[in-house]
Amino acid sequence: MDLNTLHTFASVVTAIVLEAAPFLLLGSLAAGLVEVLAPEGALERLLPSSLAGRIAAGLLAGLILPSCECGMVPLARRLLRKGLPVAAAVPYMLAGPVVNPVCLLSTWVAYRGDWAMVLLRVGLVAAPAALLGWLLGRKQALEVLAPGQELEGRGCSCGCGHRHGSRLVAILRHTAEEFLDMGRFLVFGALASAAFKVFLPQPALEALAGSPVLAVPAMMLLAVLLSVCSQADAFVAASLTMFPRSAHLAFLALGPVLDLKLIPAYLAVFRWPVFRLLIWVPVLLIFILCLGLGLVWG
């Protein structure tokens, strides 16, 4: 391994962390605001009582509370702790990174005003998010969060369990705790995705692009390995012109719900059966839907 390769690897790691860290910080700040300012049970009272209504509210919440996937897991964990039903929290965690104004605009710009790509991306992300909301929607937060994760806020640093100081101090403290807790997974994901990006053989990648049956899973794997932020991944996908549009959609749909940053975060926050659903439901459903699109559309 020469110095140029090591330099490229370090540059990619740095770029991923610098790109994702602001969105993780925003998500952590939102989690801190929810923890300190949201009254107990208020979130549940604002939602429809039906399972379908709660799933729909979760799918659309990103339009009001936009966030990149880098900050979604700590925010979803905090929302669940504050009483948001699982049926709304899980769809919001999965769909929010795509169903938000910034991501919709970036996809539209990357594909030169092609609304079909924008709407298909939204639909392909909403499908597994809604399905998981339905599968998990009747569970309580205690049943989906990993042991220890379901506890309400950590309290003050002295260990007494009380909150001292102003609300601003409390918000900043919780923001810092969330950012440091989830930031380690961001660094791990950046290291892993940089390794694959630098050492992945490009000729093999181009060989896969010729067949939709191979191109779709190849782009899904690439989305997981590259771990590009949902606010910028459309530009990465659009640059891979050798791949068909169905493969582009597979990349755009799977990346925001499953990548090397999210996998360890899911494992740390959720119970093992929930973790498996968060992995397999998006993979299988997006693969089937995009393969079908590829056979019809190309």
C-alpha cells in the first residue's frame, strides 16, 4: 500500500465525517430539544389514534422536522423515550431522511428536474418504512429499545437524577451526550465505507452495470458501503451513468435506511429482533421493487 492510497483513504474518511457530522449534530440538538421541552405524553396526544394514521404521520413528519439519517437514530430514540408511539417513530426514522424538503430538492437537482426519480425514490423509501411501522406499531418503546436504551434522560452529571440549571444548559448537555454517543458509530462507518470506496475494483463495478438483475443488488451494496448522506447521495448516484435508473433508485432508496453508519447504531439502540427487521425488510422489499422496475423500465 503506497502513500497515495493512504492519503486517499484518509481524505475519504475525513470527507465522510465532515459531511455527516453537522447533520448528526442537528439530530442530536433536536433530540435534546425534545427531551427538555416536550411534556410527557404530549407527542402521543397529538397523533391520530389509528395505526394507519400514526404510520402516515411518521412518514410525513420529515416535511416538518427534516433531518439526515446521520441524526435520525438518536432523535428516534429520544422520541420513543418521550412517548411517541412506535408506529410513528419508526416510519419517521426511516422515511424522514428522504421525505424532507432538502433531500427532495437535491434529488430533483441531481436528476435535472426529473420528478419521476424524485417520486419513485419517496415511494421506495416509504414502502419499507410503512411496513415496519405496521409490523412494530403495536409494540411499546420498552419492547423495541435495547435494555438500558429505554431509560428516560440520563439526568445530571452528579448522578442524582435531577436536572440542574436552565433549560438551555439542559438542552446543550443532552445534545452533547447524544452527539458523543452516536458519533462513534459515524467514525466507524466512515472508516469502513472509505476502505470499500478506495479499494473496490472499478472494472468489476462496471461489469455489473450491464444487467439489471446484477446492477440493482450491486448498487444496493454500494449504497451500504459508501454511506453517503441522504442530502448528497443523489449526486453520487447520478454520476454513475453506466448503471440503469432502476439501480440508481435502489441506491437512493436503501442508502438512507441502511448503511455502515446506521447498522451499528441500530444494533446499539434496538433489540435484536427489531434490528433484524430493520435490516431485512428494507433490503428485500427495495430489491424486489427495484428489480421489477428494472425489468419494466430499465
